[in-house]
Amino acid sequence: MTSELFPGFRNLRVETEAGVHVNAVTGGGGPPLLLLHGHPQTHVIWHKVAPALARHFTLVVCDLRGYGDSSKPAGAGDHANYSKRTMALDVLKVMQSLGFQRFRVLAHDRGARVAHRLAADHPDAVERLALLDIAPTLAMYSQTSEAFARAYWHWFFLIQRAPMPERLIEADPAAYVRDVMGGRSAGLAPFDPRALAEYQRCLALPGAAHGICEDYRAAASIDLEHDRADIEAGRRLSMPLLVLWGEQGVVHRCFEPLKEWRRVADNVDGGTLPCGHYVPEEAPAELLARVLPFFS
């Protein structure tokens, strides 16, 4: 898919820790910009905006640990090896391996949660941060309503004790991708068939179902501990933060993203885009119109 959806980009495979490898593609020229994807997807979510971004930035487009063609280690008892702290260290190592000590970050969904932790733990590395269609994890769990739980049922399914959710996903991973992504406001229409096939291929890889479950199990446990510790210590994000979300999505219906991000960050701007959850694939032109001025 790299040659078809990311023409001119090259593949990378970077070892981060304990034998874990991160798969990525890189291309373009200019200041470094790290792109991180969400669930149940891979780095391919950025294929519609990558050509325009690559005219201004050196893009590094990663598969998160547990996703895509990155490593999928067995989860630890406390889920720490899928904590956003650990996943942030993965992508930091990728950037450092390319000689980038300071960079911009654009991230969606699960990747945006990794980016939040990256900015919190390594503020000197993150120059500017743009997060797509999330409120802070702690805020979303603590404000869970019936409407949110029904719409984001997978948050509560994936955190169940292994191997029950893994077994159900592995029974038909392609159907899981279609049902989760197609059940959102726009259905499956926004997705290039090649991208959708790539998401389905990757979720069928050995360990992939376990990896995504561990990501969510960490989010409902150790990640919340890290978020609470930041609040108790008065640690806030200080870099410019752009928060964008779909006006047809669940985050817009159930939360107030700007209000919630201003509780944990000092310099926040943003608003809605005319789409649902999968912003880079549903509204690529509108996304570029917001992020290019912000990062430039």
C-alpha cells in the first residue's frame, strides 16, 4: 500500500525497546511532522492529506504498537507495555532515530491519546500539537453517559478480560472493521477500498486483536493513573494545541472538547469540521485548511 497510497514515500522499521519494532513511512521535505492514527486503522488513514502535507513538511507516519505492521507484544499484567506513556516512547524513538529532537504532531483518535502523553512527558520534543476528534481520556471516562456508552460500545467491549474480546474479533476481523467503521455517521463511503482492505489485512495479523484490546485496557487503567498524576502535580501542556472534531460525531454530541482541553492545557484553539469521526478520510480538504496554517 505504501507505493499506491503514499507515492514517493519510503518504508521504515525502527526498533524501540525489548525487541519492539515500529513500522512507518516517511516522505516530503521541511520541518518534521509526526502523524499518528486511530482504531481500528493504521498509518494509511493519512493517505488523502499526506501529499499536500509533504509539500511543506518531512512526514513520519507511524503504525502504533499493536496496530498495522508494528510489533504486537503480549500485554503485561498491568497493561503498562501498552500504556500511552510506552507508546509515546515508541514514536519518540522513531523521530530521534531520524535525527528529529523537536517536531510537530498531528494525531487522530488513539494516536491522539498517544500524542497527548508524548506532549505531557516530553514537552521539549513537541513544538505544536493537533488532536483530532477526542477529549482527554480521563474526562471521557469520568463523564460517560448512556448515549456515549451506546455509541462507543467498543471502549467497554475491548477492555474485557483476555481472551474473550480477542476471540470474538479473530473470528471475523474483516467484519469487525466494517462494523466499527461503517457504524459511524458516514458509513463506509469515505474510505478508499485499498485503505479499507489494508485495515482488514492488518487486523487479521497474529496478535493484532490482542494489541488493540491491550491499548484500550491500558486506557481504562494505567493511563488514567498517569492522567490523574499530572492533574495532581499541576502539570499542563504549554505548547500550542489545536483541537478539531467532527460536528456529526459522538465527541461533539457528548462532550465539550475545547472546555475539557483547556482544563489540561494553556494554549488551546479549535472547533468542528463538517464530518464525523474519521476526519482525515471524511474531510481532508477542510482538515488541511486548518492544520497547514497552524503548523506553518
